[in-house]
Amino acid sequence: MRDVGTVLWKELKELSSTDGAWVTLTTILVFMLFVGVVIPWLLGIAWLRAPWSVIMWAWIPFFVVTTVTADSVAGERERRTLETLLATRLPDASIVLGKVLAAVVGVWSVTVLCLPLGTVTVNMTVAGGPHVPPLSQVAALFAVVLFASTLGAALGVLVSIRADSVRQAQQTLAISAIALFLGPIVLIRLLPERWTGDLVAAMMLGSPVRSAVILAGILALATAPLLGLALIRFRRRRIPLR
Amino acid sequence: MKRGTVQRLVAVPGGRDGPSQKPGTVTPPAIVARGLTRDFPGVRALDDLTLEVPRGAIFGFLGRNGAGKTTTIRLLLGLIEPTKGEALVLGHDPVRVSAAVRKRCGVLLEHAGLVDRLTATDNLDLYGRIWRMRRDMRARRTEELLRRVGLWDRRDDRVRNWSRGMKQKLAIARALMHRPSLIFLDEPTAGLDPVSAAELREDLLRLASRERVTVFLTTHNLAEAERLCDLVGVVREGRLLSVGSPAEIGARHTRPRLRIKGGGLTENVVELLRARQEVDAVEIGNGHLLVSLAQGARVPPLVSFLVRLGVQVEEVTRVGNTLEDGVLSLFHDEGGTPVPPLRAAGGSDA
């Protein structure tokens, strides 16, 4: 764990370094403005109550975290720091977990801050308040964000290991994120009509808590093998060096 | 400037790697390679490398670009696996227990590998953390090393805008941060201007001497190798051609030369000298002759011959052949010089 902490320290230190800090801070503020103010303002009470809104809590952190982790290995390779890092005593797993954790910590904490911000926005724009999500919904959404971030981070590291450049990794991950978003929509259309009807009814009328719990479970199930695969694929002797 | 003879360095009693050894016992070599070979698709990068590097020595691995120098470092650090052969680095097999090897080694690879966005202090602190040094130890060591390489006043600068020379100095400090027993330096002065390169060499010598660390240095700068190294190995197209001290390499792979001063060194004498089997070439200098001898030629019969011709021999001196002479001779020998059994231990081929 101490080695994971060291890699985490390095990644966060790099993010918060003087010139990186402005870029990071601006990105965070734009993100929070979009996710915590614009979207809740556009969706109104559905942002809090609609079961389908949980998809947004998965997709947004997933997409953001993949852009961060695209740099994780390919970026080190481009900056010529990877080989020196690999020549240290750090175990392979600690490097992977430290990079995944750094991305997850960053994206998860910023995303969950959007929940109180969005709640305030909804209460300011929708009459008949106060509109406050129950604690169970908050906890379930936090779990959704956590697993979606971890899934995205594991996928990001996995792609970044073999990518020739950060740009190539970002392109691959952007396609993956879009496929992950459009895939279920295509899949739903292929299902028998009766099932589709039930599913749409559940998504439109069901409990947001139940939807969040189910989604968190699905994401957790997908995360475990992907993270395992990233750990297996990150082997010093197999990583291309320049 | 060198730290002493190889023989003295090989048999260092005690020291960091052998505190439990009895005085007088011979320390095992820092690096042992036996038949180390590495193939990449379509090319053999390293071919049957057999080598021993004694502890405490500065070992120079000389070769052109693409000769297999970086591949050797990667193999010894366990960053890639050999196609065949084996190695021991500080007594550990880099294939089976590569973590144990890396734990005791410091590196400055082809690129400085510094985190550009971080300050000099943070860069050293990061590697102190990686090597699990305590906070107070990290702070002390960071100050000590930055002062030694003259970067203490720039400790809070981010290294992004630093010159290559400053980055290389910091990278050497980083390599020594955890007091390793062995450091690998891959062309540390490449791309530096002559002044920066000289400064870096001085820093390197001072630090290596003070830290009593074994240095495995790759370079294609022969003057640098001659100045820094106790031992050198010459590699061409993945094959190790020769190992020895710079003087030995110079002497072994070039024809011995004599400078003969005296009276009566006429054209006729020169012609008669050139006709002799033991003489390869004769150059006429200002009041002297420079005679290149054939391999195995003896000097006394040649001097007797000159005396018989009526030459008043005043002085006969062997002209030292430099490392550069030896290495260039090896590189230009396209047919391939027969490779003697290669052992660096003790500073001579076995």
C-alpha cells in the first residue's frame, strides 16, 4: 500500500504543479458548472427523481477518467520518464493501482461535489421544494460514480499500456466511451418488444435508488475483471520502451 | 583522477556490500554475465556477452550507437529478458529476482527521466519515497546531493526549463539518492557541450568516489572513458570484442611503436628497416624515427641491427598507444579480431 501511496503522491503532485494547477482548476470548474449547474437546470426535478438519470452519473465520470488515464503510461513513455520509473523497486501492481487510484480519487471527488451543487440548482429552479435526495440515493450514486470511475481508469490504463502515443490512447478510449453509451441503446432495440416495454417503464417510472444500486452492481462486476486485466498486462518486461 | 587500481578495488574488504566479510577476502563481482544474448525481431542486439565487473570499479561499456549498450543495461536491470544466457547483478539474478536487483541499483538511462513538472527537490523526494526513505533522511540526502552537484540554489525550480547539463546532474543525484551499490549510467554526457560534459564528469568522479559505488557507464566518447574508467569493454554489433583497462586496450589492439633518436638515421637505414619482418612501418620525424612493430616483434635485435648499420642510438622509447587507438583499431577490423576469453575481473583478460 505504501508504494501505491507513493505513485498516488507523484500523480497528484504532478496534477497540482504550478503550471498544471491552472489547467486542472479550470477543467474542474468547467466540469462542475456543466454537471452541477447546467444539466440540473435543464432537467429540473428529473435530475433528482428520474431513474434514468443515474446513467449520467456513470457515463460522465467514466468519460472524464478515461481522458485522464490515457496519459498514464503512454504519457510517461512520451515524456521519457517511464523507463526510469520501471527501473526502480516499485512493483508493477503498485504502479498500476497508484495511477488508477489517482484518477479515481480526482474524478470521484469532483463528481460527487456536483450532487449538492445540482441539488441547490434544482431547488432554485423548481418550485414546491425542498427537493432533497434520500441518503440511500446519495450513497447509491456515490457507489455508481466510484465504480464507473474505476472502470474507466482501469480501461484507460489498459489502453495506455500499449498505445504508441497519448493521442492514440485518447482516440481509442473516446470510441470506447461512445460505444459504451450507444451500445446499450442498440441492445435495447434488439430485445423483444415486451422486454423493451418493461425496461423503459422501469427506467422511466421505477425508483432511482433501485436503478442506482443495479447500475453500481453491474459496474462493479465489469470493473473487477478489467482491473485484473490491467494488472496482468502491466508487466515491465512486456511494456514497449522507446 | 581515477580512484585507484582495479586490483585494489576488486579486493575491497568490508564496505557497503560486504560488511560481514573478513578482511582480505575477495568481494564477488558486482556484475557477472555469461553468454548473455538478446534477439529482437530480425536482429541480434546482444551476442553471447560474457563479462565480470568488479565491485567498486568504474566500468565503461564502449560502442557505437546500436552496438547493444542500452540493451545490456536493460537486461542487467531485468527490464527485458535475455534470449539465452544468464547474469548476476550484486549476486541476484535479474530474470528471477529483478526487484532485488533494482532495489540496490540507481540509474541514469538514455533520457534523464525527470518529472519536468516537479521541482528539483520534489524529484529527489519522489525517488526517496520510492526507496522508502524516512522523511528526515530524504530531506538530508536531498540537500547533501543538491549541494554536491551545485544545484542547491535552484532546488525550488521546476526542472522543465533547465539545461540538459543541469538535468543530467540532477539525474545523477537521483540515481545516488538511496545510496545504491551499483549505478548504471547510459551515455550521461551525450548531447552536452564540452564544458558541461567536463563538469558532469568531475561531479560523477567525486560522487562515485565518495559514495564508493560501482559504476556501469556506457559511452561512445573514448576520451571520457579513458579519463573516467578503471576498466572498459568494447562492444561492436552486440559482440564484446575486448575488456581491460584503457591502457591495456590501447596496448593490446594496436601495433607497438618505438621512437628512436640518434645520429646516422639515413634514408638507407630507413629502407633497410622497412625491409625487416618485425617492422610494419617507419615514419621519419624531426631527428627521430617512429617505428611500428609487427605483432610479437622484439626490440633488442632491432636495436642491435641499427647499431650494426652504424647508427649512434641515443634513445629508444616505447610510444604509448591510447584507448582511442585500440578501440578504433577494433572497430576498423571488419574481419573481426579473434576474441580472447573475456574476463574483466582483475583488469585483464584471462
